[in-house]
Amino acid sequence: MPATATDPKDQPKGGQATGAAGAGQSTAKEGLQDVIAGRTAICHVFGGDKEKNYPGRLIYRGYDIDDLAQHATFEEVVHLLWHDDLPTRSQLDQVKQQLGQNRALPSEVIDLMRRFPKDATPMDVIRSVVSTLGLFDPEGAVDTTEANHNKALRLTAQMPTIVTTWHRLRQGKDPIQAKPSQSTAEAFLYMLNGEEPTDVAERTLDVALILHADHEFNASTFAARVTAATLSDMHSAVTSAVGALIGPLHGGANEGVIHMLQEIGEPEKVEPFILDKLKGRGARIMGFGHRVYRGTDPRAQYLREMSRQLGERQKDLKFWTMSRNIEEIMWREKTIHANVDFYSASTYWALGLPTDLFTPIFAVSRIAGWTAHILEQYSDNRIIRPLAEYAGPWQRSYVPIEQREQTAQEGKKS
Ligand code: CMC
């Protein structure tokens, strides 16, 4: 049918220029690339520039990630993300105490977890348990600012317990409770293994938690903010975030890195393996590339170094050496840098952590950022509802079902 002045495609929509899509020029930003979708005072990513050799930078509320990774603890960062500044000594003591006292899961939730299929992935378990915790939260139905802060605190305290409880239950072991005085990193390793971690293991995990705690409008945080912006509750918003983190293009990439290293097997097989992979159309090497960083990912350098140090201590640098080689090949072939997931994989591996807990450890850290963003969204809310560029047919008329079947049969015959 020829276009007329009354065709829907000619009608202005949402203030956009009339008929842009109809004229064959797309105005949509695929994957929302380069779109500023809101404001935040929590975190900023400076992408850097690979041509000019400018490294990427990451700040949490104005503090450089380098400064925080070298000097801070995860609990200081949690306070920083939730509030405007680093804590004083008494504020830090308070946040540590509150986290320590709120780690336990309700017994009903543990009973339920005992009935989960033993082969359920830890990320699927986190998603289900976070949602369930909303039913048992003492302030579940209260949506005051104070109640939401309390929920943020409880969820951040409970996240390590969800992961470690599931890991023990699936092995047929009883969950272990952390000691209230333990830091998040220490409590996680203690509840997982049933013994006090070494200082090196605790500090390595602590730094990894600092590095993963927030990353502006990454996919999972954005999912959390979209849910929160409908004025849905904190547990629903975090459940949305966990769902987004599961995907291999986001949090799931670190597990993919270890699977790749295991598949390659030996250092001399790295080059042919990667070159062969890159030949595939749309091939992705896990742990490389980033939507925002064009220069280096500032988090990767810490994880690279931690991975090397752990490998040296254990006199096993195989995965580190292979990883360095992959990094060199990816730069040579694609000028793409490693991201946070690449060396977190060999770091966690060297700590003896089970591979399918790598992404859950991301969640143990990122819960601090998710909840900070949800609180920020609630504090100055407007529902998030963008437009879509319509790519379907513009005008069709209803066809009675008998005629549709007849047309389908005629189509089959021809
Ligand atoms: N391996 C090979 N080529 C890649 C990779 C990769 N990992 N990442 C990007 N490229 C290439 C891609 O082929 C494209 O090249 P060309 O222009 O020649 O077609 C170019 O780089 C741009 O890629 P893109 O897909 O347009 O980038 P994007 O911004 O849409 O996607 C990404 C970003 C992170 C999803 C993607 O880089 C990727 O799939 N990486 C692997 C998964 C991964 O490591 N994810 C963790 C991300 S960081 C932590 C987190 O957020 O969880």
C-alpha cells in the first residue's frame, strides 16, 4: 500500500523527528552504546584511548580505584558507596559490626535450599535465594529510606553466606556460621572451607572485592535501577541484577576464562588455539573487550599482579604465563585489552576457589554497588522508560482464522 499522510510511520512519536526509521536511517543506539541514561554520584568510568595510549580510570565517589585497592578495605568501600565519603573509625567499626551481625540466613531459607537440586548452579541459587529473602526480611513491606538502608545492609551481609551455604549443602556438608568479627573476605573463606584463611588469601580476596564493587551503569546495575525506578522493592531490584550478572558477556566471563585455559591445556598450544578461535565469525575470547574502556581496564593490572604473586608462591605459573601470552596475542591481533574478568579467573583459581563460584564472588562484591545505586535511584526517582525504534510492519488488517489456515496450506503447497 502506498504511504499516505496518515500512515502511522509518519506520525511523530515521543518528540522524535517524523519518519526517521521510515526513511531508512536508524536513530536507535544498539546496546545503548554511548547513551548517558541517567546521573550518578557513586562511580565513574573513564574509558581511556588505545590510540593515544591513555589508560582507563575508575573512581568511586572521586576516589581512584588505585588508591582504594592499595590502601582501603572492602568494608571502607561499602561505606563509601552507600554514603558520601570514607568512614571515620567509629563508622567503619559500625559497618563491620552490622555486616558481621547480619550474615545469617533465616533457617526457613536454609531448609528450602536443602531441597534445591544439588546440581543447581550457584548463580541460579543466588537469584532464587535473594528473591526468597524478600519474603523473610523483617522490613520486607516497609519502603522508608531507613528500611531500604537496612535491607541493603542485610543483603550485602547475606550474600557471602548464600554462596558458601550452597557450596557446603551441595557437597552434603552443614553450613558454617562466620564469626561476627570477621571481615567479608575472611568470613567468605571461613564459611567456605571451615578454616581461617591465610593473610595472603584474605587480602587477595579483599582487594578483588574492592575492584569489583561498582562499575557505573554496567548491565546488572542498570537492570537493578530499572526495576527500582518502578518503585519496586530492594529484593526485586537485586534479583534483576543477579539475573543480568549471570550472562557470559557480563559476570559469567570469568568462569569462561578458566574453561578456556583448561581447554588449551599447555602454554605451547595458546597461540594456535587463540588464532583458530579468532577465525570464527563473531568469535569472543572471554575476559577481553569492554563497552566503555578503550584504554586498559585499571582493575585488570591488580588482578594480573595478584595472579602472578599467587602463582609464584605456589610455584605454579602455568595459567599466569598462558594468560600473559593470550593478552599479547589479543593485543597484536585485535588491539583489545584484558578486562577485570581475565585475571580474576587465574587469581581465584590460585586461591583454590571452585570455578563455578567465580561469578558468585563478583556478586558478593557488586551487591554493595547494586544496593548503593538502588538507594540513589529511590532518592531521586523517575521511571526508566526509553523508546524503541519500530522495525515491524506498519499496517495490517485482521484476517479470520479460517482464512489464515487456508493461506498457510496454500503456502505449503506452493
Ligand atoms: N574477543 C574477540 N573480539 C572481541 C572481543 C572479544 N572478547 N570483544 C570485542 N571484540 C571485538 C568485536 O569483534 C568487535 O570487532 P569488529 O569491530 O571488528 O567487529 C569489536 O571488538 C567491538 O566489539 P563489540 O561486540 O561491539 O563490543 P561491545 O561493547 O558490544 O561488547 C563486551 C562488550 C564486553 C560484551 C565484549 O567485548 C565481549 O563479548 N567480551 C567477552 C566477554 C567478557 O569478557 N565480558 C566481561 C566484560 S567486563 C566485566 C563485566 O562487565 O562483567
